[in-house]
Amino acid sequence: MTEFDPQSEYPIGVRRPDLIRTPSGFGLGHLTLENLRAGVIPEDEFRATPETLRMQAQVARIAERDQLADNLERAAELANIPDDVILEVYTALRPRRSSAEDLENWALRMETSYHAAAIASLVRQAAAAYATQGLLA
Amino acid sequence: MTDSSRSRARSERGLRREAIIEPEPDLGLVTMNGPNDPEPELTIVNGVIVRMDGKQSDNFDLIDQFVSMHGIDLEVAVETMALSDQEIAMRLVDVSVPRTALVRLSRGLTPAKMAKVVSKLDPVEMMFALKKLRARRRPANQAHVTNRKESPALLAADAAEAAARGFAEIETTVGVARYAPFNAIALLVGSQTGRPGVLTQCAVEERRNLQLGMQGLTTYSETLSVYGTDGAMVDGDDTPWSKAFLASAYASRGIKVRSTSGSGSEALMGHANGCSMLYLEARCLALIRAIGSQGVQNGGISTVTLPMALPGGTKMILAENLIAAWLGLEVASGNDAIASHSPIRRTAKLMGQFLPGTDFVTSGYSAMPKYDNMFGGGNYDADDLDEWTTIQRDWQIDAGIEPLDEAEALRVRKLAATATQAVFREIGFPEITDQEVADAVTSYDSRDMPDRDRATDVEAADLVFAEEISGVDVARALDQAGFQEIGEAVLGMQRLRVSGDYLQTSAIVGADWNVVSAVNDPNEYEGPGTGYLLEGDRWNLLQSLPHLLDPDTLNPPVSEEPAKVTVVGDAMRGSDPSEVVVGVGPAFLGTLRETINGLRHEAVMSALAEGVASCGGTPRFIRVLRTSDVAFIAHDAASLSGSGIGIGVQSKGTAVIHSVEQEPLDNLELFSMAPLLTLDSYRAIGHNAAAYALNQRTSPVPVELDNYARAKHIVQTTFLHATETAAVEVGAAPIEFVLG
């Protein structure tokens, strides 16, 4: 398998389908109506893996869209975090929902449980900014 | 003082229901260059921004903090902040400075600088810059599909038709929040019936919205509202950090994200801090790029009427779109909420986005009549579709809507409603009746739809969240019910999430599931003949309007049967002083047999003869062959007339009373409104011609005037006149003839 070239291999699904895998490791070709009928597609397969999102981040970065690339890298960190945890973190980041300690706990949990360093950094920045504007709980 | 009737008529127009005011800068009611806007500035010390747009970093609010940390490329900033506003403005309109160079410049600009630069441009310059800066090569459009009854069959039918009309994205929302899952499902099934690959969303409260996306029932989201001040942001129950997190959360589930901003919202929410709308919007846009959103819908949006109440409103709205494109963002450029009561004013505003082309020319064209638009939208709606496609044809502009044949519209509407009925049955939702399906195909709006049991509906809709019914379940239900093709398409939408290709800027899904975005199909306009050109198959498609008339229906019926006329011989000059010579065109009672008003030529001749006789004159008929021009026909007739008075009549019915003493293009009376001329008119024309011949006093024949006649008949007139002209025999002498 040759390495991914973000400059020339987008759309990845078309130009490098060999690099795209579902969370359980199937290729795009496996995701057919027939296989769905046959019950050989596990639940929750129709989502991007962290690896895929990192490739998309590379595509955005080489297209000189740094912030979109950063966002896609954060998305890669969130890809394996359960829906309900994501909704909890979102709520915690809303104005006056969390104390500085709450947010620090979220940041630690993101780092230790999910290796989500960029998300943790975003949460810590939020805590510092909220302190300046009286938006902590 | 009594108002004039004209002033009263103007005051009763829709426009005058709108409040138009002087600027009130302290309330944020000023469009651009507000007196309280900060001067652009940026101070960087040791790689950190310590001062920006009038504030020291320890006074930075949330937005300043986020933008200074994530939104400005410090290396580029050193270079660009040193350039004068004028220099940067010049580059925006300089055709030799490409888009990529301008987007790079923007990475180093503060919000105040962007607002200052853009406000140096006039509207045409802004349009040119926007054409240059649009991210995706080809413009597209987005539709709204909603209805007041939240009828799933009607939602599906409308979504299918919108998809078949070429909308790249379709957005729905709810009247009652609990309906969201049903509406999302109806939209998903409907859209994929109309055209596989159309992206859909259901705009509801952020958390619920994310849930729908996670379950694969929607593929994009533009609910990420951003405001230009902290006060408005916090009232919206968010911060730059919660928005940034949300943007990442959506992307992590393979959902395309677009933010929403739009001037006027801060003032409306009481948090404008005395700043101009454009400056606050520039702050929004800097923040939107900083949080990593790929795009924005802006340009007034739901508060569009507020900037439009102020001087320069329309221009400022265009400036907003321009800044967004300049920042490299995908732009869905408003024109969704009703901008004015006045159709003239709405369309004047629209041209700012329509002519340059944006990624989505509207951020919600109402696919159904505006009565059913639950977004406060309907600036353009289902009733306006033919106008929209005709205006595209007029300007040779692709604004993202394709003409659609009625039979095809009905077919996809029915298929979508039936498929949605089947999905509801398979999953065990409350029944969609056959009557609902039938009504959904042909209804004008939801008032024509049967009522549903709403209590049962919302209870069942709750189960979609509780049981996590997903897009895959919808595909499975379609498959089980025998709708394989639509099932494949719904599954295709799920599959798109696995590669994440449509997370890139300005992505839409073209034919055969090909993702088309600013990455693989960027706008590379660099002057005439470059960039997106509407030509070839696409131009043919956009020209072929269903209301195009078949030329065969316009071509006059050509008669094979010889007319019942007898040729007397070459027309000679008469000597009878009571004579009126009627000259007819070369095709009269030849290849043509009736006027544009459908009057048989024989009847026209009889009416003219009766008219002449009724005043004591003597009619004589000649056919002029050398010309098809009515003035020359009449003048030829007059010159052969014993009295010197003649009448000219073209085959299409246009008539003139002429005197030999006049110049050919002068006349005594002209009757140019052939479509309005009746047999009585021709009698009156004959009467007056005889009166001139006999030197009697007469009033001109009263003529009807319809200034729309040309708009209605000009094409048909051209066809008729072409036939007449084809019958001209150059140099031929006129011939005299009689009926029978």
C-alpha cells in the first residue's frame, strides 16, 4: 500500500478507496444493501475512523486551510468517543455550566481516557477564557 | 394639504409597510463604517498578539481571544497589516491577482481591517471580487422544505421535487420540536428519491440536531450560529469554544458543518455594542474560520430586513458575503428569509449574489409556497420557480436550479411519498394513508393535506431517539418494502460518512456519488473565458424551460387552399375623388388568411369596405407586392387612389390611413395594436379614410392601448411578419383584386 498523498488523492473515497476502512475494518465495497440484508454489517459501521479524519485533515492543511485541518484533527480525536460523552462535553462548555475544576476534569478525562490532547487543550483554553469573562459556574 | 393620487398609489404598495430609518449607530443600526468601529491595528510581541482593533490583550473578550489564538496567521499578518486599505482593495478587483493570493492575504487580517477594505468597494466591484473569490467552481443552491402540518408525505414529495430540480442541499425544520426525527426521515427518503447524493439537514436545537446527525438521518448542519459580540453569543447559550467543540463533534460523525451568521442579529438582540453591522459580521467570520468551520451562511439571513431598513443595506449584505468568500469559506448567501414586501427590491438585492455566483446562491429557496415555509423564508418560493429559471436563461447564469418537466415532477413526488409511506409502515410509525400520498403529489400546500393525529405522531417520533433508529434502518426498511433503488441511495448517504470527503470546503455530491468541493474543483477564475463557464450540455439544460413555446404553435397556419379572390389586373391610378384604395400586404389572402387577432382576412376586407361606403366613399382593393412595410403599402395605395387617400393593411392586421401628400413614414392615423383591432375597428378605419377623401371633418378612431401587447405578441408578430416578408416580390407592381 503506497502512502497517502493529500495533494492529489482527494476525494479519498474515489482515488484511494483502499485507505478507507469502517470502524470494524471493512472496505467501502462491503457496505452494500445486499450485505445489510444478509446481516453481515455490524451496527454503527457507517462512520469515519480517526485515521480517515486525519487524512482529511491532511487534505485541508495542504489546501492551506489550517483551521479546518485543526478541526478535523479534533474530530479524529472525538471519533471514538461515545455520543453521550460528546453531548456532555458540549454541555459543559456552554456558558456558566461548569466550574474551572469541572472543565479541568473534563480535560484530564479527554487526555487519559481518549488520548484527545487537542480537545483537552481546547477545554483548558475555554476554562481560562471563561474566567476572564465571568462565565464559569 | 391633499396628497396627489399618485403619491397615494405609491403609499399603498407593499414597500411602504416596511420601516426605513436613519442610522442609529449607538444601537448598532448602521451598516458599515460606523462611528464607533475601531481602527484596524495589530501588535505582535514575541509571537503573541498583544493589541488588536483598539483593544489591549488583557481587555480581549471571548471572540478576540479565540480569533487571536486561532484565527490569524502571524507571519502573513506582518505583511498584510502593513498594506494600505486602498492597496488591498485594489488587489481584490485586480483580475491578475488570483483567488489563492487573496485568500492567503486574508489569513493575516483583523476583522476591522477586512471591514475597512471591503467598504472601499462599490457594488459592482464587490460582485466582481465575489465572482473571483467563490470557493467552488460551479455555483449551486439550497432548498427549504417544510410544511405547517409537518406532513411526512408532503415533505418527502417536496424534497424529491427539489432534488430533481438540482438543489444540492435541502434543509427542513419543525414547528413542534418533537417532530424533528420524522421530518428528517421524510427529507432523507424524499431527497434520495429525487436525486441520490443530495445533502440534507433538519435545523433544530443544537443537541437534538447533533443527535439526528449521529443517527445518520441528516448529512449536514448549519445550525452553528455565531454572533459578533460576546453578549449575543452568550444569549445564544454558546461560546467560541463550545462552537468549536461542536464543529469538531459534527465532523467526527461525518457531518458537514456550516456556521450561520448574518448582520443585524447583534442589534436585534441588544448586544451590538454600538458597532456597525459589517464590522460585527467581520468578527463573526474571523471566528467562524478560527473554529474550523468549512463555511457559513450569511448575508442578513433571518434578520435581513434590519440592514435593509438602513442606508447601504443591500450593499453591506453583499460585503458580508464577499468577506466570507475572501476568508476561503463556503458561502451560502442568504436570499432565504423574506427581505422585502417589494418583489422589485427583493430581486434587486438578489442580483448581488445571483450574477457573481456563490457556492449556494440562496441558503434556502422555498421549494414549496411560502405559506408552508417554517424558516420565515420564502423570499423566493415554488410560485417563483419559472421566473428564476427564466432569469437564469436571460443572463446565461447558473444559479443552481434546473427546469423540470411536470410529468417528471409528478413521478418523483409520488414515488417519494409512497416510499415514505412504506418506511413508516415497515418501522411501525403511524400510518401514512393512501389519501395522504395522493394529496402530497398534487397539493398546492399543506392546507390541502389531510390532518394527522399529532399526539400519536410525536410519541412515535420520540422513539427514533429512544431506540436510535438510524439512516441504515431507513435503508433497510426501503429494501424490505421493495424500494431498492431509494434504499441504495439512502445507504449511499451513509457510506459517504465513512470517507468523510464532503467535510472539505464547499463540498456537494454530484452524479455517481462524486464529491465536488473547493479542493478538487476550485474556482480558478482569472478573467474572461476562465473559471466556470455556462456552456454545452449544462447551458442547454438550463435553456430548455418547460414553458418554452413550440415554434410550430407560433408559426401562422399556412393555407394551401387558394383564396376566393379574383385578380382584376395591374392596379391603375383611379380618378374618382370619392375613392379610397385599400392596399394589403403581399401574403394577405395568400399564404396568410387571418390577422394576429384571429380575424379572417375576408371579414377584414368586408368591414373596411362597409366603413368606406358608410361615409359615402368608394373602396377599391389592391395587393402591394414590392414591400411588407405597412407605411409603404399604405402610401402605394394612396398614390393610386383617386382621392389621394389610402389604407394599408398588413396580413397580421396592422393598419394605417395615409395620404399621397405625406411622406411615406408619416400618416393620418396609425393602428399599430393589431391584436386589439376588431371588425368594428376596421369599419371605423374605413369610415375615417372616406371622410378624409371627401374632406369631411372627423374625429380620429379611438384606439385601445395595451402596453403589454408587445410583451405578449412580439414573437408571434415576428413569425407573421417573416411570412409576409417572404411573400414580397421585389420590383413587382401592385395588382387589383376583388373578393369572390
